[in-house]
Amino acid sequence: MYNESIRSDKKKYIVLGSGPNRIGQGIEFDYCCTHGLQAIKECGHEAIMINCNPETVSTDFDMADKLYFEPVFWEHLWEIIEHEKPEGVIVQLGGQTALKLAKRLTEKGIKIIGTSFDSMDIAEDRGRFSDLLKEMNIPYPEYGTAHTADEAMAVANKIGYPVLVRPSYVLGGQRMRIVINDDELENGVLSLLKHLPDNTILIDHFLDRCQEAEIDGICDGENFHVMGIMEHIEPAGIHSGDSNAVLPPFNLSPLVIVEMKDYAKKIAMKLQIKGLINIQFAIKDGKVFVIEANPRASRTTPFIAKAYQIPYLNIATKVMLGEKKVTDFTYEPKLQGYAIKEPVFSFDKFPGVNKELGPEMKSTGEAIRFIKDLRDPYFRTLYKERSMHLSK
């Protein structure tokens, strides 16, 4: 059999992409991977890309030393690894699709570049992560885990409705829902188990009518840098991908911001993050709760990099490789005023789809809008709508 891929003797790294664009995962991860490839090459190594996103052909074909236009599935990945014999694989830049392959890679003895699989698993496994927060005395919504509808009902009645029902390791809030009574809970759990069998179910107490915000950061295991803090305009309960979000925050008190930064740093250090992390918070009555952590590039990482004009993905990749420390760079944001992340919906193309927003993501992309100050008419309209939601 003829093989057109000639293996070089150069030190090489594989970057896993996110696969085809779809709801919950889109072009933002192609941006992440492209900048990651540039960083690998700048460090003098061979950069190999595995992805089957159509955009990959127009971007990564020139950016990577070698592009494998293959599905991001284990069978395809394993054959390429056996042939290329890389130093390791980067899974932090390709969204949830790439992150899901970390376990198989670790089991096969293949090095994960940056954060270890066990640390990623603690952040991704809702139960393990909540246990970690409890150990660190960081506030979080009360929770419980279940494997059956009866167990879920017992947990929900213990912690009190409304509750958020969700599985682990899912894309774009898949199968997440907010329920307010036993009947809704039973239907939600049975549906979840039907589509995601053997998945542990996490039931969180839902913090109603509160603010939501998130932090994106870079950590090298010793130093932590906050890339940006974004405040959501919609109240908690709307998926972060469907929320309008403002950079920097516009209505959070200095004390809340300090607490968010403190919790983010403690979590990143405890997990020994080497690379990127995204942490989401709920703020209710002035108290900061940690909702979840994503040990990878989030969809807001490119947004922050573009708004501040800082090559954060390039920096983070060099940190993952161990070539640089967080303190080796200077960070000078060039944003004048505020940047607003606007979700883009395609409901006109899917007329039968339920347009009501909730914890399961429905947007198909995002746009960026720059405003000089908070007197901007567009922002004031959004904020007025948020105030109406919170007052209901």
C-alpha cells in the first residue's frame, strides 16, 4: 500500500481539531488550533494537524507542516500516531471533541501536552469537581449524583427545586435542563439515560435570578494570568454560548471581581493546569458561586484575544509545550471601552425549532460589537431586557 505521508525525524506535536462545525462547537476552535500550530512552529518543532472541519482546508493546510484531513475519531487518530510517533498530542485547542479523546490517549501511554488527563477529568466530571470545591471551601450550588430516576428524585428533594439536571462530558450543554418538580425531573432523567446510557447524572440546585460571569485564564502550574472577565447580560440559566457577554465586566463590584480571580487562581493551581482554563460563576446576593470549569480553550478565548489584541492562544500553546512561563510575556490590552459578544442564531433556517433559550446551547456562532461606553443605545437596550428578566 502506498503512503504519501513521509515521516520526518523532527520533534513533532499533534494538534487535535474539533471536527465539523456544529451547534456548541464552531469556527472559534479553528482559530485556536491555527494559532497553536503557529506557536509550535515558532518553537522550532513540526506541527501536525488532525481535523475534518471544512475550514481546515483553507487555514490549516498552510499553517501546519502536515495536515491529516481525517475524522477526529480514535481509530483514525491511533493510526496517525503510530505512523508519526509525536512527542505528544494537544487536546486543549479543539473544544470538547478533542478533550474527549484524552482518556484513550492516556490509556495508550501517549503524552497529553499541558494539563494531565486526571486533572481534566476532575474538572469535567461534575461530581469530582464539586468534591474538589468542597475540599477547597469554595462556594458552589448544592449537588448530588444519580444513575437512576429514583436516585435523582431523592437528590432533588434533598437539595430543593429548581434543579439543573446534566450529564458529564457533553457538548454545548447537551441534554441539560432546569426542572421544577418530580414529574419534570423523571421525564428529563429518562430522556437523558435513553440518549446517554451509563452517564452519571448530576443534579445541582439552580441559583435562580442571579448574575453570571466567567474567567478565561492561562496557568503554567506556578503562575496564573487572567486573560479576561466577561459578564453575561442574560441571567443565569441561559447557556453561556447563547448569552450576550460584556468584556470587561460592567456591573460587578470590586469585591466580587477579586473573589472570582482568587477562586480561579486557586482552582487552576489545585488542578495543576498547564495551558488554558475557563471558569464560570454565578453571583447571587453578592456571593460568588463556582458553577463549572473547562480545562481547555473556551469559545470566548478567541473573542478575548481579538478584543484585547493579545495573541493568547500562541502564548498558551508555548506554555503547554513547556517552552515558556506565563511570566515570560507582557500583557497590554488595547481595548478602548467595551466589547460585547453577540450570539448568532439560525432560527430562520429551522422554523420548527423551539426558540426558547435555556441551559442547552442553540446559537450557531457569535459576533463582536465594540462600544465606547455604557451609554451606548445598543447596550442599554440589552441591559434593560436583563433587568426585566431579573425582576420577574
